[in-house]
Amino acid sequence: LSTGDHLGALPLVLHEQGDLIGDEWTSRTFMGVCLVHELTIDHYVWHHYVPPQNPVFEIFRKPVIEICQQPNVLVYRYWEERPQPATTKDDDLPVIVYCVPGQQALVVVTNYGQSCESAKLYLDLQSLGFPGGCLASDVETGQPCDVSGDLIEFSLGRHDLREFKLTPRTDASTSMS
């Protein structure tokens, strides 16, 4: 298997959505595919043709850009043949993880399935650097997510995406929950 990474090519999405460029669901599908596969989005098209009331780019892409600027960030791509710190164990729900071990992680999941899924995200807390557990929040809503040990259960619409921010559980966060 050969990817652009092997020869230094930058994957760029040319963003031809025609009449659906402003459609929120189409934008969410597009964003899920781009984020999970690290595809660069044509910023000119996104910012000049997508209506401002469609905040998908800012909601989902901005946290990825921010974590990627952190020193020591690690990226785990679902297709890599190495242990993954987060997985759904479902081929229709691919995952990418951006992690600064012991500090924070972003997990993006998209749904290639043909239906709404009741999904499970299995976490390897040791690999994330969170041996004492973690706290999770939904990036889109800012709401906390229930983490049961090393598992987050959630729903994911057809061709949609979810993004989770993970931080280590501390003694202070344990007493607040």
C-alpha cells in the first residue's frame, strides 16, 4: 500500500459539492471523511462558499489544528498496523486519535455505515497516558460524556461524525464528579 505520505505529497480535497456545499449534513459527512483521513480542506472554498450559519469547519477542525500544534503530539490512524489507543472495533466506524500523552487527546469517529449506530469507543488508557482514567466531553456540544472504565458508549448517525476530547482524571476531577 502506498500513500502520499511516502513521497511527501499533500492530500488535498478539491471540495466539489455543487448545490450541496451549504448543506449541513453533507458538510458533516465531508468533515468526517477529511478528519479521519487527514485530508487537507480547501480553506478558500470552505470559507467563501459555505454559509456562515454552517459552523461545521470551526467546530470540528479547529480543535484538531490546536492539538496538532502541541509538542509531542502523536497521531494514530485506524489503518496503521500498530496498537491503537482508541477503537470502535467496527470497520464502518473508523477512528483517528490525536494525543499528547498524559495531557489530552482528541478522538474523531465517522460513520460509513448505512444506518444510525449505537457505538462503543474502547480506550487504551495506558497508551493515552491516563492510567487513572479519563474524562471525556463531546467537542460539538461541550457536554461531558459518560466514561465507564475504558469505554464510551454513544450514538452516531449515518454518514455523520463525533469528536471527543479526553483529559486525564485527577483526584480533583474525581471529587467533582
